[in-house]
Amino acid sequence: MRRVVWSIMASAQTTWKFAPLRQPFTASSDTRKLEGIVFDVDGTLCEPQTYMFTEMRSALGISKSQDILEHVYSLETPEQQHHAMEQIRDIERRAMLSQVAQPGLVQLMAYLDSRRIRKGICTRNFDTPVNNLLEKFLAGSVFAPIVTRDFRPPKPDPAGILHIAQSWGLRRKSNGEDGVPADPIDEEARRSAQEGGTQDGAAGDSGLLHTTTGEDVADASALIMVGDSVDDITAGRRAGAKTVLLVNDVNSHLADHEHTDLVISRLDELIDVLENGLL
């Protein structure tokens, strides 16, 4: 088995910007073509429902400092994990009935569709609330692939975003230093790597594999990750994407986070940014 390592991409955010979408793309040393945008769901495509996390921790009997999914996956038996996951899903199913679209959601997606910009989703939610939101507010607008809780490891690990990049055919040659999936890692292999591999760098489990110089690997550097949490912007930065924080009253402290490239207060503010190449 190859060694498992964390990948923290060197930031190129200060050396180039995405080319303005208002004009035909012309390659240059200081611009790059936008290849797609990845969105979080709760707090990003819909307004935050943060009360869910309090309810989940109460149902599971864990403290605020404990990561919910890490706790579930740490339970000893499959039966315990399944029961805990169903407790979480029940809370999400109730909450999805009161989902409210983020201001500017429909306008931004219509714009991206008009510019033929690919859209993907990377979320820690399970698929039912995600599908409910898309059917309720964005019928006819295509998001693919949609990475949900079933994909492991979840954010802040960059593997989900890199999986999306790879599915879009975005690849580069490895420099031999960063760990990225050269090919899609299936669930069993990913879990095996987490349990049996060694890790370098930042703490936390990672499903990214060490690569050799010149090997084809997923490349997210032409993507944008839009989210509202530290998990979102950290996963985006570690994948090599640019990051956009949708700010609110709770997460405003992340505006100055080292992983945040741009801050917006409404989704449709991104239209002018993309149209004029401001990111």
C-alpha cells in the first residue's frame, strides 16, 4: 500500500486571476480559465440551519467540540454506526422541510448556466436534503457530480473536491510531493488507507495517496469552492482551488482566515466577480 499523506497546496492565489467571463478566453501568464465551481449546501445554497448540529450532538450524547461524523465512524460496530447515522438523518429530514434558498441563489445559477460553467456539490449532508433543495429551488439546473456524506473522507479533507476535478477531466503531472488521487479511490480502499497508512503534515485522516513525480493526478486549481464553514474553505485550499466564503453573522471571523480568498454576503455578488475577473 502506498503511503498516505496530507496535501496542502502552495497558494498561487496572488499570482493570477480567473479570466473575465464577459469576454472570450485568451491565455496569458496572469489569467486562468475557470473550469467549474463547487458548492457546499447547508449555509451556502440554502440559509443556515445550525440548530441541526445542536440537536444532532444532543441525540448522540456528544459535546460541541466533537465532530459529528468522526464520532459516528468511531463507533465500534456497524449496527451502532447505522443507528447513529439514522438519528442524524431524521433531524436532517425534518429540517429540510423548512429549507430557505440563499438570497441570489437562482440568479447566480442562471448566470453560471448561461456561461456554461460546470457546477458540482461537496457536502457533509446526505443525499435526501440535497435533492430536496435542488428540486425545490433549482429544477433544471444541473449539478454533477454531487459528493455527499457517503463519500469518505469528508471535508475538511480535500478528496471530495479532487474527485470532482478528476470527474471533469482536470488533471496535471504530480511534482512528487503532494498526495492526490491518481485514480478514483473506492470506499473500501479509502477506509483501508485511513486505518493502515501513515500520515505526514496536518492532523486528521486523509484518503489522499502519495504520488510519484510525473504521475497524472487530479487538478482543482482551476476551480472555485464556495462555502460558509472552515471545513469548506480548508478543503478548497488543500485541494488547490480558490475559495469564496459566504459570510453570515456566525462565520464572520472566517473572513480573515488564511484559507479565504474572497468574501461575499450574497450569492449573486459572485456574478460581477466572475464577469470581470476579480478573483
